[in-house]
Amino acid sequence: MKKVIVSLLFGVGIYLCIPCCTSCRQSSPPTPGKFQVITTLFPLYDFARQIAGDKAEVSLLLPAGVEAHSFEPRPGDIVRISKADLFIYTGPLMEPWAEDILKGITNKELIVINASADILLSQEEDNHNEAHAHQAEVSTLDHEHEHGRQDPHIWVDPVLAQQIVSAIADGFAAKDPANKDYYLANAKAYNKKLADLDIQIRAALEKCSNKTIVYGGHFAFGYFARRYGLEHLSPYAGFSPNAEPTPRKITEMIETLKKAGTSYIYYEELLEPRVARIIAEGAGAELLLLHGAHNISREELEKGVTYLEIMEGNLERLKVGLGYHG
Ligand SMILES: [Zn+2]
């Protein structure tokens, strides 16, 4: 099956909100000397705080432990965004609620960064294992879920993450031109760490005998799998955990796991791994975490976990599950 890469319709990553009227303009941020940055998902928060250094206050909109795809902003969140100087989100696929909020915001000073605007998004085609081979059997609901969807999980690929970092840095520079060099230098230093992570992952996965990630969570590692030449199987249709997999899909996954000659199945963060556990029990496999980094738990927040630590943890567990022979 062919892979279809299509670009997102949005041509620019940064734009200024147009005010509905001049009289309803929002006030300046409360902390003198620092501007306020609101981010939606954890990777954006972590990237933004690396770039901000001590010159801006960066906050994460999603409360710790909240599953990102089911997040709905509260009225207080909308107020926070409207008072911010910089708002960073993944894009309309991941945060469909953001578009409506942004349309209603009157703060003409707010700079909005759509992190996926300049990234070619993959459209599901052969991503979802055997979905099309069994198309005739798929219910109407499944069929709707399996077509015309694009994958929002760009941050799991350390190479695309560097593009996100650069887009965020440009936003900081636009907001605070006096410190442009500072932000760009921070971004460059952090992108070096992401480039090192990419090299580390590539080197380790080349020494893994198994090239298939059997995932009991939703399809979140498509970009990662493509980057490193892996196959990524998930019983979920679409790109969110909101639609439960069908019993037939679960049965297929059990059979796939048995045939793949691996004794590990991965589960996703923050959600009870009910589906992954059923598959693991059916195939006699063990569970391992593959953290999609959409958001972090309260415990992770208290520990001060970083994106790099999450990805390094993923790599260690991938080495276990994919048969690393260093
Ligand atoms: Zn996801």
C-alpha cells in the first residue's frame, strides 16, 4: 500500500490574532519583565521552557494526568490564553478546540504558534495494520474512522521535534526581538540534544532484531516508526484512544503478536492499559510502557521529568522488547 504524505493547509506557523474591536484589547501580562507563554501538550511546554530560559513564564495548559485527546478547556483556561503573550499548540488535529478559542480572542498582541504548520503530516493509509485488507468487513463507523485522517503526533520523532523547537524559537523572537539571539541560541543548543537523541535511537534500533512495535495503545508512534524503519501496529482506528478497538482487531493483534515472535506488547501512558492487557494475556506476552509524551502524570510532574528523559526511557524499553543485541 502506498504512503500518502500531504501537507497541512496552513501555510504559516505564526500569525497575529486579529482583534474584534480595539476597545476589548487585553491587558499586559502580570509579571514585569517576563512574558506569559501558554502551551497545550507536554513536549511543547518542555521545548518552550528550554528556549525561554529566565526570560518568560511558560505554563502547561493540560493539568497533570489528563489524557490529551479528551481534554476540553475550561472557561478559566480560555481566560488564561486570552491574557497570554504567546500561545503554542500542536495544531487543529490535536487540539480541535483551539481554533474556536483563537477566533474569539481579542488580544491583538497574542502570538500563536501552530507547531505543525510547516510539517508534512502523514495521512493514515498503510499505518493501520491490515485495515484496508479487511475493508469489506469493517463496519461503517470503522470505515469513517479509517479514512482521510492525519497523524498529529509529530513530537515523538526527534527530527520533527527539532522543527517544532525552531518554530517556537521564532515565536519567542517575534514576541521579544531584543532577546532574539538568546532564544535562538537556546533553541540551537536544545536541538543539538534532540539530534544526539536521534543518533542514539538510530544506533540502538539498528541493533534490534525485531522491527515491529506491537502497541496496545492508540496509534501515536507513526512518525517515530517511519523515521527508524519500524512497523507500528495498533488495534485502534484513527489517531486517538477515544474509539475502542473492535474484538476482531484485538483478536488479530493477539495472532500477530504470536506470529511476530516477540513476547512484549507496549502500552500507552496515563490510561488504564485494558486493551494492551487483554492482548498480552491472549498472547502470553509481557507489558512494557511506550510513553507517547502527550502529557505527564502528577508524579512525573513532581519529579521534573523532561521530554528527553521520556524518550530515553522509551528507547531502553524498546531495546528490551525488540531484541537489542549490542
Ligand atoms: Zn495521541
